[in-house]
Amino acid sequence: MKQNTNAELRQTNITVDLGGMIYHPALILGRVRRTLREAGCDQAWIDSVLDEAASGDAEHLGDTLMAVADLRM
């Protein structure tokens, strides 16, 4: 899928555990934000990735987040 911004989408090999949570976009973005921050990723990069993820529909959100992290349900 074509991306809408200049966010550098790079795979971090960081696993984000989404198990046991309600699958609402805001909650998913929050969990990814916290996990990436705790893993030591740059805050400006995290913000650009999450802004990109939130800029489209649910499919775009999932595609963008999976481009940077391993999402585990």
C-alpha cells in the first residue's frame, strides 16, 4: 500500500503483544507507542510512524504497524 507521508518505515524486530485487549485503533496505537518507546526507539520516529498509521483506514493502520513491528494477537 502506498504511504501518505515521509515516515521511514523500517522493521525493528520488536514484538508488540496485543493479546487480551480490545482491538480499537486508539488502543492499538497506544500499545505500539509504549512498546516502541520502552524498546528505546526515537520518539520523533515513533510519532511519524503512528501519524502515518492513523492517516488511513483500518487496513492502512495494520499494514503500517506491521511494517515496523511484529504484532502478536
